[in-house]
Amino acid sequence: MAVKVLRRRELSFWEKLYLPAILAGLKITSAHLFRNLFLHAAHAAGVLRHHRAAATFQYPEEPRPLEPRFRSRHRLTVREEGTPRCVGCMLCETVCPARCITIVAGEHPDPNVEKYPIRFDIDLGVCVYCGYCVEVCPEDAIRMDTGILDIAAYSRDEMKLDIHELMDPGLRKPLGECKLRFPHECRLAGGQLTGDWDEVYK
Amino acid sequence: MSDLLVKLALAGIVFFGVLNLAGLHTWLERKQSAILQDRIGANRASILGFRVMGLFHPLADAVKMFTKEDIVPAGADRVLHTLAPFFSVFFALAAFAAIPFGDRLIWGDRVIELQVANIDVALLYVFAMLSLGVYGVILAGFASRNNYALLGGLRATAQMISYEIALGIAIIGVVMVYGTMDLQQIVRGQGHNFGGWLPGWGIVVQPVAFFVFVTAALAETKRIPFDLPEGESEIIGYFVEYSGMKFGMFFLTDFLETIMVACLATTLFFGGWQVPYLLPDGFHFPWGQSVSVSHLTYVVLGVSSFSTKVLVFCWLFMQIRWTLPRFRYDQLMRLGWLGLFPIAVANVLLTALVLAFFDKGSSWR
């Protein structure tokens, strides 16, 4: 096999001087510095706000803009009368690769609707945010468009969302107790939660 | 007695200014690097909800440094380990005594030279202090009882001693041109104009010496692109075994040396406290116009001229630090011994020739 010898190009005297390259580098950094300084000063004076002076988002105060398709925390969509769109078909629970969804289906009071999720839990500590549940849902009952990113908790239990939180993304732990016959009524009751899941399930 | 008070006041002013500037350098370092990299930089430290562009971060740093545990490694030499950071800071600070930051101030019947110590060989004094700073570094590496720290100290020593030679020889050109080692006299010597309009600053007469000086002096400060002794992110430096304020003192020394280099560059090459076209009785512009200023205004203009130039140099060194990558150690030695050293010697020879043949009774001496 023929050996191909690669030679590095010899640097010219001008390049060996370093100084021109150093000055070129300084020119770039200085251009950034003075442009950003000017923009910071302009922002302080209240003008040119649409030109960003830094790539940084000051996160808690200034949320990062999300793309429309961004997958954030789940929510369950509701019908006009307030019942969840979910019909308890179990497709999302089946497709979920992380097995973080638990559904218990029950009889819906409206005979036109077949079933109803008595219980719909998502364990965010297990969820991989793949979005398959959204893709597979025939009823457009689950979406990942809440824009909620700050999901953090001190225990694994707090990472589990029940149907209350899924139907009303504004709710935060700790939740009160719910003893209502149909869980969605909690939402209709204006967040006044009085009830117990396990009782309903039994 | 009152002479002593005046000297104490001068020393107080210089140390107040220098130490505060060194503290501000931590802020400058964070903010300037952030802004030139399109970031925002430290801005979270607040007092009563005021953030003032992150200016409280140096304060928070100081509180942190002073309250941190001070660890002396087991088996380390306690005395030398404690002494090393003091050596570093002391010599870096003592060098500032010889820097003239203004022309003489006449206050009543008293003539005050705006310089803490009027030393005839101020330049030698400054260089002696800068050289002694090496002891802090090598002691830190030696007393830590850590082989990596020792190696870092050796790297630092080799680097500083190598570059001091180029530094010293670069300065000889300036000393030859102005014919004195007294920094105040060197600054006075830069007050003449060439052809009536070009200020006779050191950079005009000794441009090559300026570049050699700045490069070698940056290497003396042990900061990027010459930060091989410490190498914050990758290699282990001579102060690994230091914590708390002792580490803070090494940190401070770096900034003090940067300011020192800025002061020296200003004094030797950019006319020190000279303002272009300003003579003690007022401005004399090359187009013939004259504006007379009072003595106090003249002195204040001089001091602010000096401060401005020093700040510009501090900015420039910070910009260089955040622009260039680090040298490799062989490149560093090659640059020092095969690059700067011959150039500096050639510069001295050339200066000597020019002075001997073309400069009979020069006008700016």
C-alpha cells in the first residue's frame, strides 16, 4: 500500500509573528464586547429591546420560549360539560414504553359514552416524555402542551400525578382529599376537592 | 513629622486605589468575559434587593474567602505554607511604591511628588520586587507537600525567570533612550513632542520594546495565555493545597501583578501621567492655540490621565486573557528564549547604534 505523506503547510513569516492573528482575535472579541455593551446600555435606557444583548435567558424570571411541538407536562383534555375526553381505552397505557400510566376504567353516567377513567395516574418519575400516549390517543384526550417544565419534588410519591392535576395543570401538590362520585366534578367544584380515589374505585 | 504624614497619606491612597482595583478585577473578569461571550455574567448577589450589575459579588467573595476553613495539609511545612501567600501579596504590593501617578503637587510651600517613594533606581526596585514574587510561588509549591504543587511551582519559577530576562532587556532600550532609571524622570522625559504634534511617548521611540515588554510581562502575571503554572481547568497548579483567604491572596496577587504591568506599561511607554500637549502652565496645541490651566487642574488632569491609561491597559489584558488559548510549555519556552530574548537584544543594539550615531545631544533627555 502506497504511503501518502501529509505535510503540514509551513507557516509564513507573517503567520509566525502571531501578532496579526492575536489582533484578529482581539478584533472579534472586542466587536462582541462593544456590541453587547452598547445593547445593554440601550436596554437600560429602554430602547432596542428586541435585540438581545446576551444568549442567556434569566430563567426563573424570563422563561425560555418553547417551540409549539415541545413536549412538556401532560394534561387531560375535557369536554364542554367538564367530563374528561378520555374513554378509558387503555391505548396510552399499552403503548407507554416506560409504563408510567395507570388507568382504571369505570361506567360513565352518560350512556352515550362508553367508559370513563375513574383513575388516571402518570408517574412523572418514570415517564420518558416520548409523546407516544399523545400520538396514540383516538380521542385527543391527552396532550403534552402545558408548557410546565419545573417538575421537581422531594419524594417519588410527589412525582405521581392523579386525574385532578392532569385535568387542571394549575393544581399543585399537596392535593386535598376527594370523595366525589365522578372525579371531574372536583374540577367543576372550583378546585374544592373533597373525596377519595380508592373509595370511588371500590 | 508632617513629611511622614504626607508619605503615609500617599501610601494610603495608592494602596486603597490598587487594592480596590484588584477587587474590582474579579468583577471585571466575570463581567467582561461574560459580555464578550454573549453571556450576562454574575448578577445574583444582592443587598436589600439591589444588584448593581453584580458589583456585590467581590464583597460576597471576600466574605466567603474569610469564612472558609483554612487547611494546612498534614505533613506540610506550617510556617512556609503560611508565609508563601504573604510573600506573594507583599512583593506585588510593595512594587507599587515606586510608580509615579502624577506630577509634583505644590501645596503651599510644600512640594509633593505624587509617588510613594522617590527612588533614583525605581525601575530596578520594581523589577526586584517582581522577581522576589517568585519566592511566594516556589515556596507555595514546596511547602504544600504535594508533588503536583511542587511541579506547578517549578513550572511557574522556570517561566517567570525565563521571561524576566526578556522583560529586563526590553526595558534597557527605554532606559537608554531616557538616560535614567528614575520612573518619574522617565515620565518627564516623555513630555516632549516630535515635530510639534506627536507625543514623545515610549511607544513612539521604542515600539518593539513595547511589544516584547507587554508579552513578557503578561507571562509574568501567570494568566492565560501564559497560565501554565496554575492552569485552572486542567493542570494542577502550585496553590492546590491552599484554601480560604490564603488562596484568595494568590488570586489577588495575579490581579495585583496585572495592575502592576498596566502601570509599568503606562509609565514606560504611554507617558505615565502626561496628557498630550499639556505642559505645567496649560495646553499648547500644535495648531498654535493655548489654554492655560491652574496648577491643581494640571495635577488632577495628570493623575486622571495616568488612571485612565492604566484602566485601558487592564481592559486590554483582560481582553487578551479571554481571547487567546494557552501556550504549550515548549511553545512558551521557545517564545521566551528564541523569540522575545533575541528581539529584545536586537532592539537594545539597534537603540545603542541609533543613539551613538544619530542622536548627538537629544532633545528629549
